[in-house]
Amino acid sequence: MKTLLLVITLLVTLPADNIYQFKITSIDGQTIDLSQFKGKKILFVNTASKCGFTPQYKELEELSEKFKDKLVVIGFPANNFGSQEPGANEDIKSFCEENYGVTFLLSEKSSVKGSDINPLFAYLTNAENPDFTGEIKWNFEKFLVNENGKLIHRYRSAIKPLSKEITSQL
């Protein structure tokens, strides 16, 4: 019995070693198991509708369309920076579709830093990373994950989705 408890305790306390251990909720309320994207790269982006970087939605959509066979783009609307994502999920979805033609996956509105951080972003901001770790500094930071669910690059907000820094990794 002690061995079983030890095994269960270890399984509960081991940190995630890739993103496939996470599930997210889409902006429409559907549960999305990230393991369904095994074999594709994923670009996670914290987004906001009232930010100077908001026009990146257009490039994110283009990136998603151009590389759809090998990349999944997932936007995470967040109100953590300057209250630049004040709307409800329905408002965010409408804004993205009407203004930028967004068809890529959007999560429900989430927190990407602080005490209520989304567990996926807690993992991404602390995962072993060749670029940098730590809290997200602003909207539209990007996290590129490889086909095996491991973080390979993190990009600050000013790096555009169609930049060579990102597209050369695809």
C-alpha cells in the first residue's frame, strides 16, 4: 500500500514535461485536449483587443492559414496588461472575426500572469527555454512549441507573427 501511495504522490507532484498534459477551454466553451495536436508545432499567443499590437491578429491568421498543415495557432485573450481585453468571450470572438477574420483557435479569456495564471502559461513561462523565462511582460508574447510538445522559442510582443524569426522555425 505504501508503494502505491508513493507512486500516486509522485504522479501528482511531477511537473508537466510537455504541453500535452494540459487541456484548455475554447472561447466557445469547448474543452480542447492539447494532445490532439501531437505532430504539429503550436504557437501560443496572449492577445488583447485594445492594444497597440492588436493588428498582429491579421498576421496570426495569415500564419495559421499558410502553415496549417504543420502549425496550430492558439490565442489566449487576457486582460493582464493595461485592461486592454475588457470584453466577455462573446465580445472578443466577434471582435476578432469581424476585424481580423480570425479562424484560428481562441481560448476563453484567461490570466497569463499573477496568482490566477492559467496553468498552461505557468508552465510556458517556467519551462526550460533557450530564450528566456519569467513573467509575460505585455500582450502578444508568443511561445513556439515543437511537434513533441516542448517549448523551443519564446518571442516578445514586437516580434511579428510572419517575421523570419518565427517562420524560419516552421
